[in-house]
Amino acid sequence: MAFRDLVDGIAEVNEEISVEHGMFDHSSATSHAPVLFNSITEAPGQRSALNVLARDRLCSLFEVTPGELIDILAWAMANPSEPEIIDAHSAQVLENTQASVDLNALPIPWHYREDRGRYQSASIIIAEYDGVRNMSYHRQFLRDTNHCVARFVPRHLRTITDKARANGDEVNIAVVNGADATVLLAAAMSFTYDLDELKVAAALHERLHGSPLKLVTLSNGIQVPADAEYAMCARITLDDDNEGPYVDITGTVDDVRQEAVIEYDSVHHRDSPIFHALIPAEVEHRTLMGLPRAPTIKAAVNAVVPCTDVYMTDGGSGWLSAVVAIEPVKEGDGVKAIHAALDGHRSMKQVTVVNSDIDCSNPVRVEWALMTRWQPDKDTVILSGQKGSSLDPSRGADGLTSKIGIDATLPLGIDLSPYESVL
């Protein structure tokens, strides 16, 4: 399956639409429902898809439950496998090549009027330097026809870039847009050690699609998914330029910074390609931020009490708040689950623990559990002086915050009939 399989069957818009706010305005008017734009003013012959990457759609595509998907993500992290390398002539992503690089001719959107301009937000960067490969998301401001300015937060690719720059080297990369869903999920994972995300994607692909993940080698030596919609050869240069403002995951406007300039050397794409034009702070952004965190939270909770599901909430921007479903075995398991969940994702500020009969992804059912099963004075854990997330603007100047855990589980051994809903 490819990215276009994720797009199959969604609403289509055939009227011409502009990358400058047009896609965003249409999406906003339709409550950000999945949509495929078939006619882009600035990019004839190309299409663009939004709002397609959500947990429920992924579960439907893969024919798994949310809990099963979380477990499969965890399994793939622990069991990376080798992709299959194919010949360039067999790679769909190489069906077309721009005669000369012109990023302005791609459906790169300018969504929010508060943004600096047109941004790639769903494109992944595959980088390789000194024998280490990394695949991850980094927003890229479209500066001119063959340059973007990318925001590198202090994680793996930033470490690779800093190391290369210290040696006076550029970093060869590929920029991929519209990859298979297994690749998109793996690219959103982050690790504290050098784990190759493409090998995690290969394990996911084999498990969920029953076939190897096929890669093709670009002219600069970087391997990319052969059925992606777009693959571009580029280099992280030694230059910096202004990046931002940009509406980030919390819906707040991020600052202007000096960030790395990427120079593009070639652009390849499939026939009638579909550009993935993710809207920051909306469902796809929250899915990619939150879903890969769920396995680490679930594993941490499972170590103390059986855990059936983890949902990173929309109100928490897919990052700062979660609902965790457990099956308590002993008194106090709800509080144990709170501490374990917060340890499993240290950027989290709030966790709500419920019994497994509550749908974690349904905010109405979660609030119902709170109102019928939770006593604030004895079922609440408040922690002070905790390391906070940089995405939380309310954190202290020292980076510290307070955190809250809410235990909305039922006591063991009680008559459950007063607590059971017929809805």
C-alpha cells in the first residue's frame, strides 16, 4: 500500500484552488474533513491531500484496533528489519523529474496567515552522515526556487548536522513527501540511541502489509521509499537564515530563529502525484506527534498494571495530555498507572486513568467517567517542580512545570451496577 491508498475514497475537490490559504480555508470550512484537491493553481498536474492521517483511519486501513496498533508500533521499535532495495527503473517515485529545480511549482502550502510563508510540514528528511541514518520530520520554509530553511529541534538530525558542520561538511539528504503510512509513523518516532527509523518502517510494513518495504537509491546515495509521491535530493548546507513565525502543534505562533538552509538539487515524483499538505495543529499533526508516544506510555503502564489503550488527547495537542485505560488488579493501581504514564512520556502534563470500559478517544465518555467515578480530593495526584515541555508556554522560566494525574478508575470488589452506563 502507498500514500494514495490512504487517500482512496475521501472527498475530492475539482475546482481550482490556491496553495496560498485556499486549501486551509476550504479545510476550515469543512471542519477539517479528509479532502483531495485535484487542481492546484500553482502546480498543474499535481494534487494535494489533507486531514487523512488520523488514528481511526489508520486502524481501518490496517484492520486493527487502537490497542493492537499501539502494540504493533512497540513491536516494530523492538524488531527493526531490512528494507528491500530495488532498481531505479522499477521505482514509481522516479517516474518524473523536474527539468530544473523549482520548488515554487510544487503544491507546498501557505496555510495560516500568521506563518512566514509556504511550508513543507509533512515532508520527512532522510539523512545519512558518518555511517548513521536518520528519518524524521522537520518543517521547512520555502525561501526560493531551490532553498528551504528547516527548523531542527535538538534531536538526532540536529546532532548529525552539528557534527557535520564542525567538520566543515554538508549533509546529503532526501526530502520525501507522501510516503506509505508505515513510513510516516516510523518517521515520527524518536529514540535516545541510533535506531534507523527506516528499518522500523520496514518491520511495520511487513507486519501490517505483509510485504517488504521497497527502497530506491537516489543519485546522492540516499535511499527512499520507492512508492512515495515525491523524493527530492538535497543538502543541509553550512548556511543559516531566518525561519518562522510558524503556527506550531499547540496552535500558538513559534518564534523567528536562525536555522539551517537546505539546497535542493533534484525533484522526482510519481505520475499525477499527491502532495501531503498537513495543517499544523490539526488532526494529522496531533496524530504524528502523539501516536508514536503511545507505545512508550503503554509499556511503562503495563509494567505496573495491565493497560489496554492510550490516547493522546486533541485538547492536549497530541502531546501534553493522555487518557490511559487499565484493568486494575490491586487497590492503588490507578495511582501507579499515573506515575508510570508520566514517566513513560516526560513531556506530558496531564494523564487521566480510566477503566477499560471507557473509550479513551471519546472525550464525552472520559468526562462522564470523571463525573461519575472520580473524587477530586482523594483521586488526584499533583506533582510540582517537574521538567516541562518546551511546547507549554505556561512553563516557568527555568523550564519547570506542575503535573496532574486523575484516577477515574472504580474501586475493586464493589457493586458495579451504579457505575455502568447503558449508553
